[in-house]
Amino acid sequence: MISRKKSSNASFSHVNFKKHTTVFHIIIYIIAFGCVTASPVLESCFVVLRLDANDVKLNALTKNLSDTVSQLVSLTRSFNDLTAKVDHQPVAFKAHQASSGNLYITIGRNQRIIFDDVQLNLRNAYFHHLGGFLAPLSGTYMFSVSICSHTGHYIVLNLMKNNNRIGGVLAGDNALDDCSSETTVTQLNAGDQVYVQHHGTDGDMIFVHQYYINSFTESLLQIQ
């Protein structure tokens, strides 16, 4: 009895499989036969194939367009950054210590040096009454300091950025008035302050002369 039941189930499954297989082949045959024998149906089949191919091309074109737009946005940003760097107003100053003749100025320890005769002040970033420069833009700047000392005196000046030393100049001679200079390049953020400050003992003397110019200058090389 058990063997007969298994055989019956196997026969049913085989018939069921044959039935589904036959239906599947009939559907495939109808579609294939229709596409081959019937002209309107054949045309529809090729239209579907062409539409699928066009969809693939459209997707590729859409991706290429998206990539091109992204590149254009990036180039536009780069162009705007370059335009801002090119179009910015120049930042520069040059200031001397004013004198109508020979003058010896005694300076104290850590005293800020005032260059009060302003020759150039583009962007008005140098404040002569304070002797300091206030950076209006973030970028790379070049500073230069020239100073003369009285005979028999040695003087050391520091170039300061926000209370930190970024350069210095030493002038002095036992027999002659002596002049020296220092040039340095530094990175500044907007709002940083740069100034010249005495470093040494009280009683050092700066020699101010109409032909020996003590000066403090700055120029913006490149903005960030």
C-alpha cells in the first residue's frame, strides 16, 4: 500500500510538470512564431528592443551630464576663488621716523617703535599712532624693518606678531653710526597685529637722520 501511494504521487508530479512545461513551450512558441510570421508583431518586438537600447544610452548620457555638471560647478568655484584673489585691493604700507635733521631717540626696554611719517598706506591697515599693522585679510605678507643706531650703542629690535617674535634686527658700532635691516615673510590671519619692539636695556639710542632712513614696510603677497 505504501509503494502504491508513492507511485501515485510520483505520477501526479510528472503529469503536473509535463503540463506546466507544455504550457511554457506553447507561450514561447506563440511569441516566437508571432514575431517571426506576423509583420506587425515583428515590428513591435524590434520597437521594444530599440527602446531598451535607447534606455541604456539615455542612462549613460544622463550619467555623463551629471558628471559634466559636477565638473562645471567645481570649475565655477575655482574661478570665483581666483577672481576674488585677483580683484582684491592691494595691501601695503611704508612708514619712516620723521626728522628734519640729526636726532637721537632714547628708547626703553620693550618699547614699541613708532614710525610716524607714513609714505604709503594702501587699505589703511597701518596705524602710525600705535606703530602697528592690523591685517585686513588672511594671507602671506612680507615685512621689512630698517634701523640706525647711535655711535657706541647697540640696538636690537624685534618684529612681533601678536606678542610673538617673528624677526629681528641688530645695529651698532663702537666708532660709527650703524644701520641694519631685516626682511621676513609670514602668514597672517585677518585681525593679526604686527609691530616693531625694542629688545634690550634702557638707554639704547636710535639714530634718526634725513639721509639714513629708519623704516617699516609691508606688502601682501597672496591672500588665502
